[in-house]
Amino acid sequence: MIPSFSFLGKTFAIYPVLALIGIFVSGIYACRTAKKRGYDDNDMIVFLLISGIGVLLGMHLLYGVTNLPLLQKLLHTPGVISSWKDFLDVVVSIFGGSVFYGGLLGGIAAGYLYGKNRKLDLSAWSDMIAPVVPLFHVFGRIGCFLGGCCYGAESPVGFVYRYSPVPEANGVVRFPIQLVEAFWNLLLFLVLSHLLRKNRFSGRLFCGYLLAYAPARFLLEFWRGDTLRGSWLGLSTSQWVSLLVIAGALLVLFRQTARQSVHSPAAAESVGTETPTPSSAKRPE
């Protein structure tokens, strides 16, 4: 579509531009949400920055996992790397790309560790972050569509890429899977932001996001056309991660429900009220 554009005599790739816009828009939303809910927006900025570091590390590390065959090949042919420049080229080729799930998991890990260290109310903070992730993802997937990456499979209906940086994407009609995922993320943002405003499902919104996104991502992967992302037993890397995310979110919800049932008023009343047994009941004298 439009992988790059010129402005003031310079050429800019469309994906990083839209990603930066997504960071700006979702960051403003997160700070305004924090302020409305009685939190310091500066604390939210720090939280987002720390989580962002985890996002950057995770997205590149998981991309490297999808390139393990290339890494193994290089380990068996060490003579390929004969200079510092060769080493940097290899690192870029293995870890230079990005994977959304890697960024998501890295951001969750960094945010969790920071929140624990700062003794934040992680339930409240995860609720505030829940709509932020799909809002950013909308811009990311539109950037994928315009940039010609993460493209769909060949289809009778769709769009033809002419200038995608991935040669295999060009010249055939491809299903716009990126726009479908962008639309789904937009719906998730609207629903989650509404639930957050109404204080519905408090403490469960982020798990709700994961349980809404991961199954959809699992299904949408069948319409992806880029096959260089790694696969195992007929499923892509992202599909396997989707299954793990679903299992993890369900486990967290189960533990939350069990913990709340233990501390519920009914449970406390049953624990505090002792029913006399025949042995402990007072006998008439």
C-alpha cells in the first residue's frame, strides 16, 4: 500500500510513524484515565515507560525465537562472522523484527515487577491498562496493512501489494487480515473503556482483554499469508502463544475467584459462627 512517504525532503517508513502515533494517543488516554480515577498521571507515565522497556525487549526476543533455525545454522558455520559489522548484521537479522505477543508478555512482566516493587494496587492498574493495549494495537495493525507486513493469505477479495518490503507479498490479491484485527482491537478498546468507566468487572478487565484477544488471534492466524514466523505441528508461533495466554488468563481468574470466595462475607460468617456439636454442647446438670 504505502510503505513509506516523503516529508520535507526525507523519507519515513509508515509503520514506525503510526506506532509512534499509537503510543502518543494511548499514552494520553492512559494518563487521563489515571487522573480521573484519583491516581497521579506522572506515576502512569513512569509505569508506561517501564512497561515499554519490557515491550521492546520481549518483542525482539520472541522474534529471535522464531528465527532459531537461522541461529542454529550460524552456530554451525561460525566462519560467516569475521568482523564486528558481520556480528551486528547477524544480530539484526535474528532479533531485528518484532512480534506483538513478545511485546505484550514483556510489558506484562515489566509492569508486574515494577508494580510489586512500588506496592501498587495491581488489580486497579491492570484495569486501567486493559483498554490501552488494544488502542495502541489498532494503530500498529493499520501500520502493518499500509506497510505491507503481517499480510493475509491469497484470496479472491482483498488488496494487491506492489511495494511491500517483503517480496512474497507483492503481485497477488491478499485478504486484509491486518484491518480485521485492527477492527477487533477497536471493538475491544470501546468495550473495555466502557466497562472501566462503569466500574464493571473490577480487577478482571485485563484478563478479559486477554481472553477476548487471544482466541480471536488464534483464528485469524489461519488467514495469515506470511509463513516465515515459525510453526510447529501445523500451528504458528502466535497460535501456540495464544493457547498459553488463554490458559494463563483462566488460571489467574480462577485464583482471583477462589481468593474472593474465601474472603467473602458469607465465608467469613461461616468461619466465625461455630455450630455446637454434641460433645461441646452444654449438658443439663
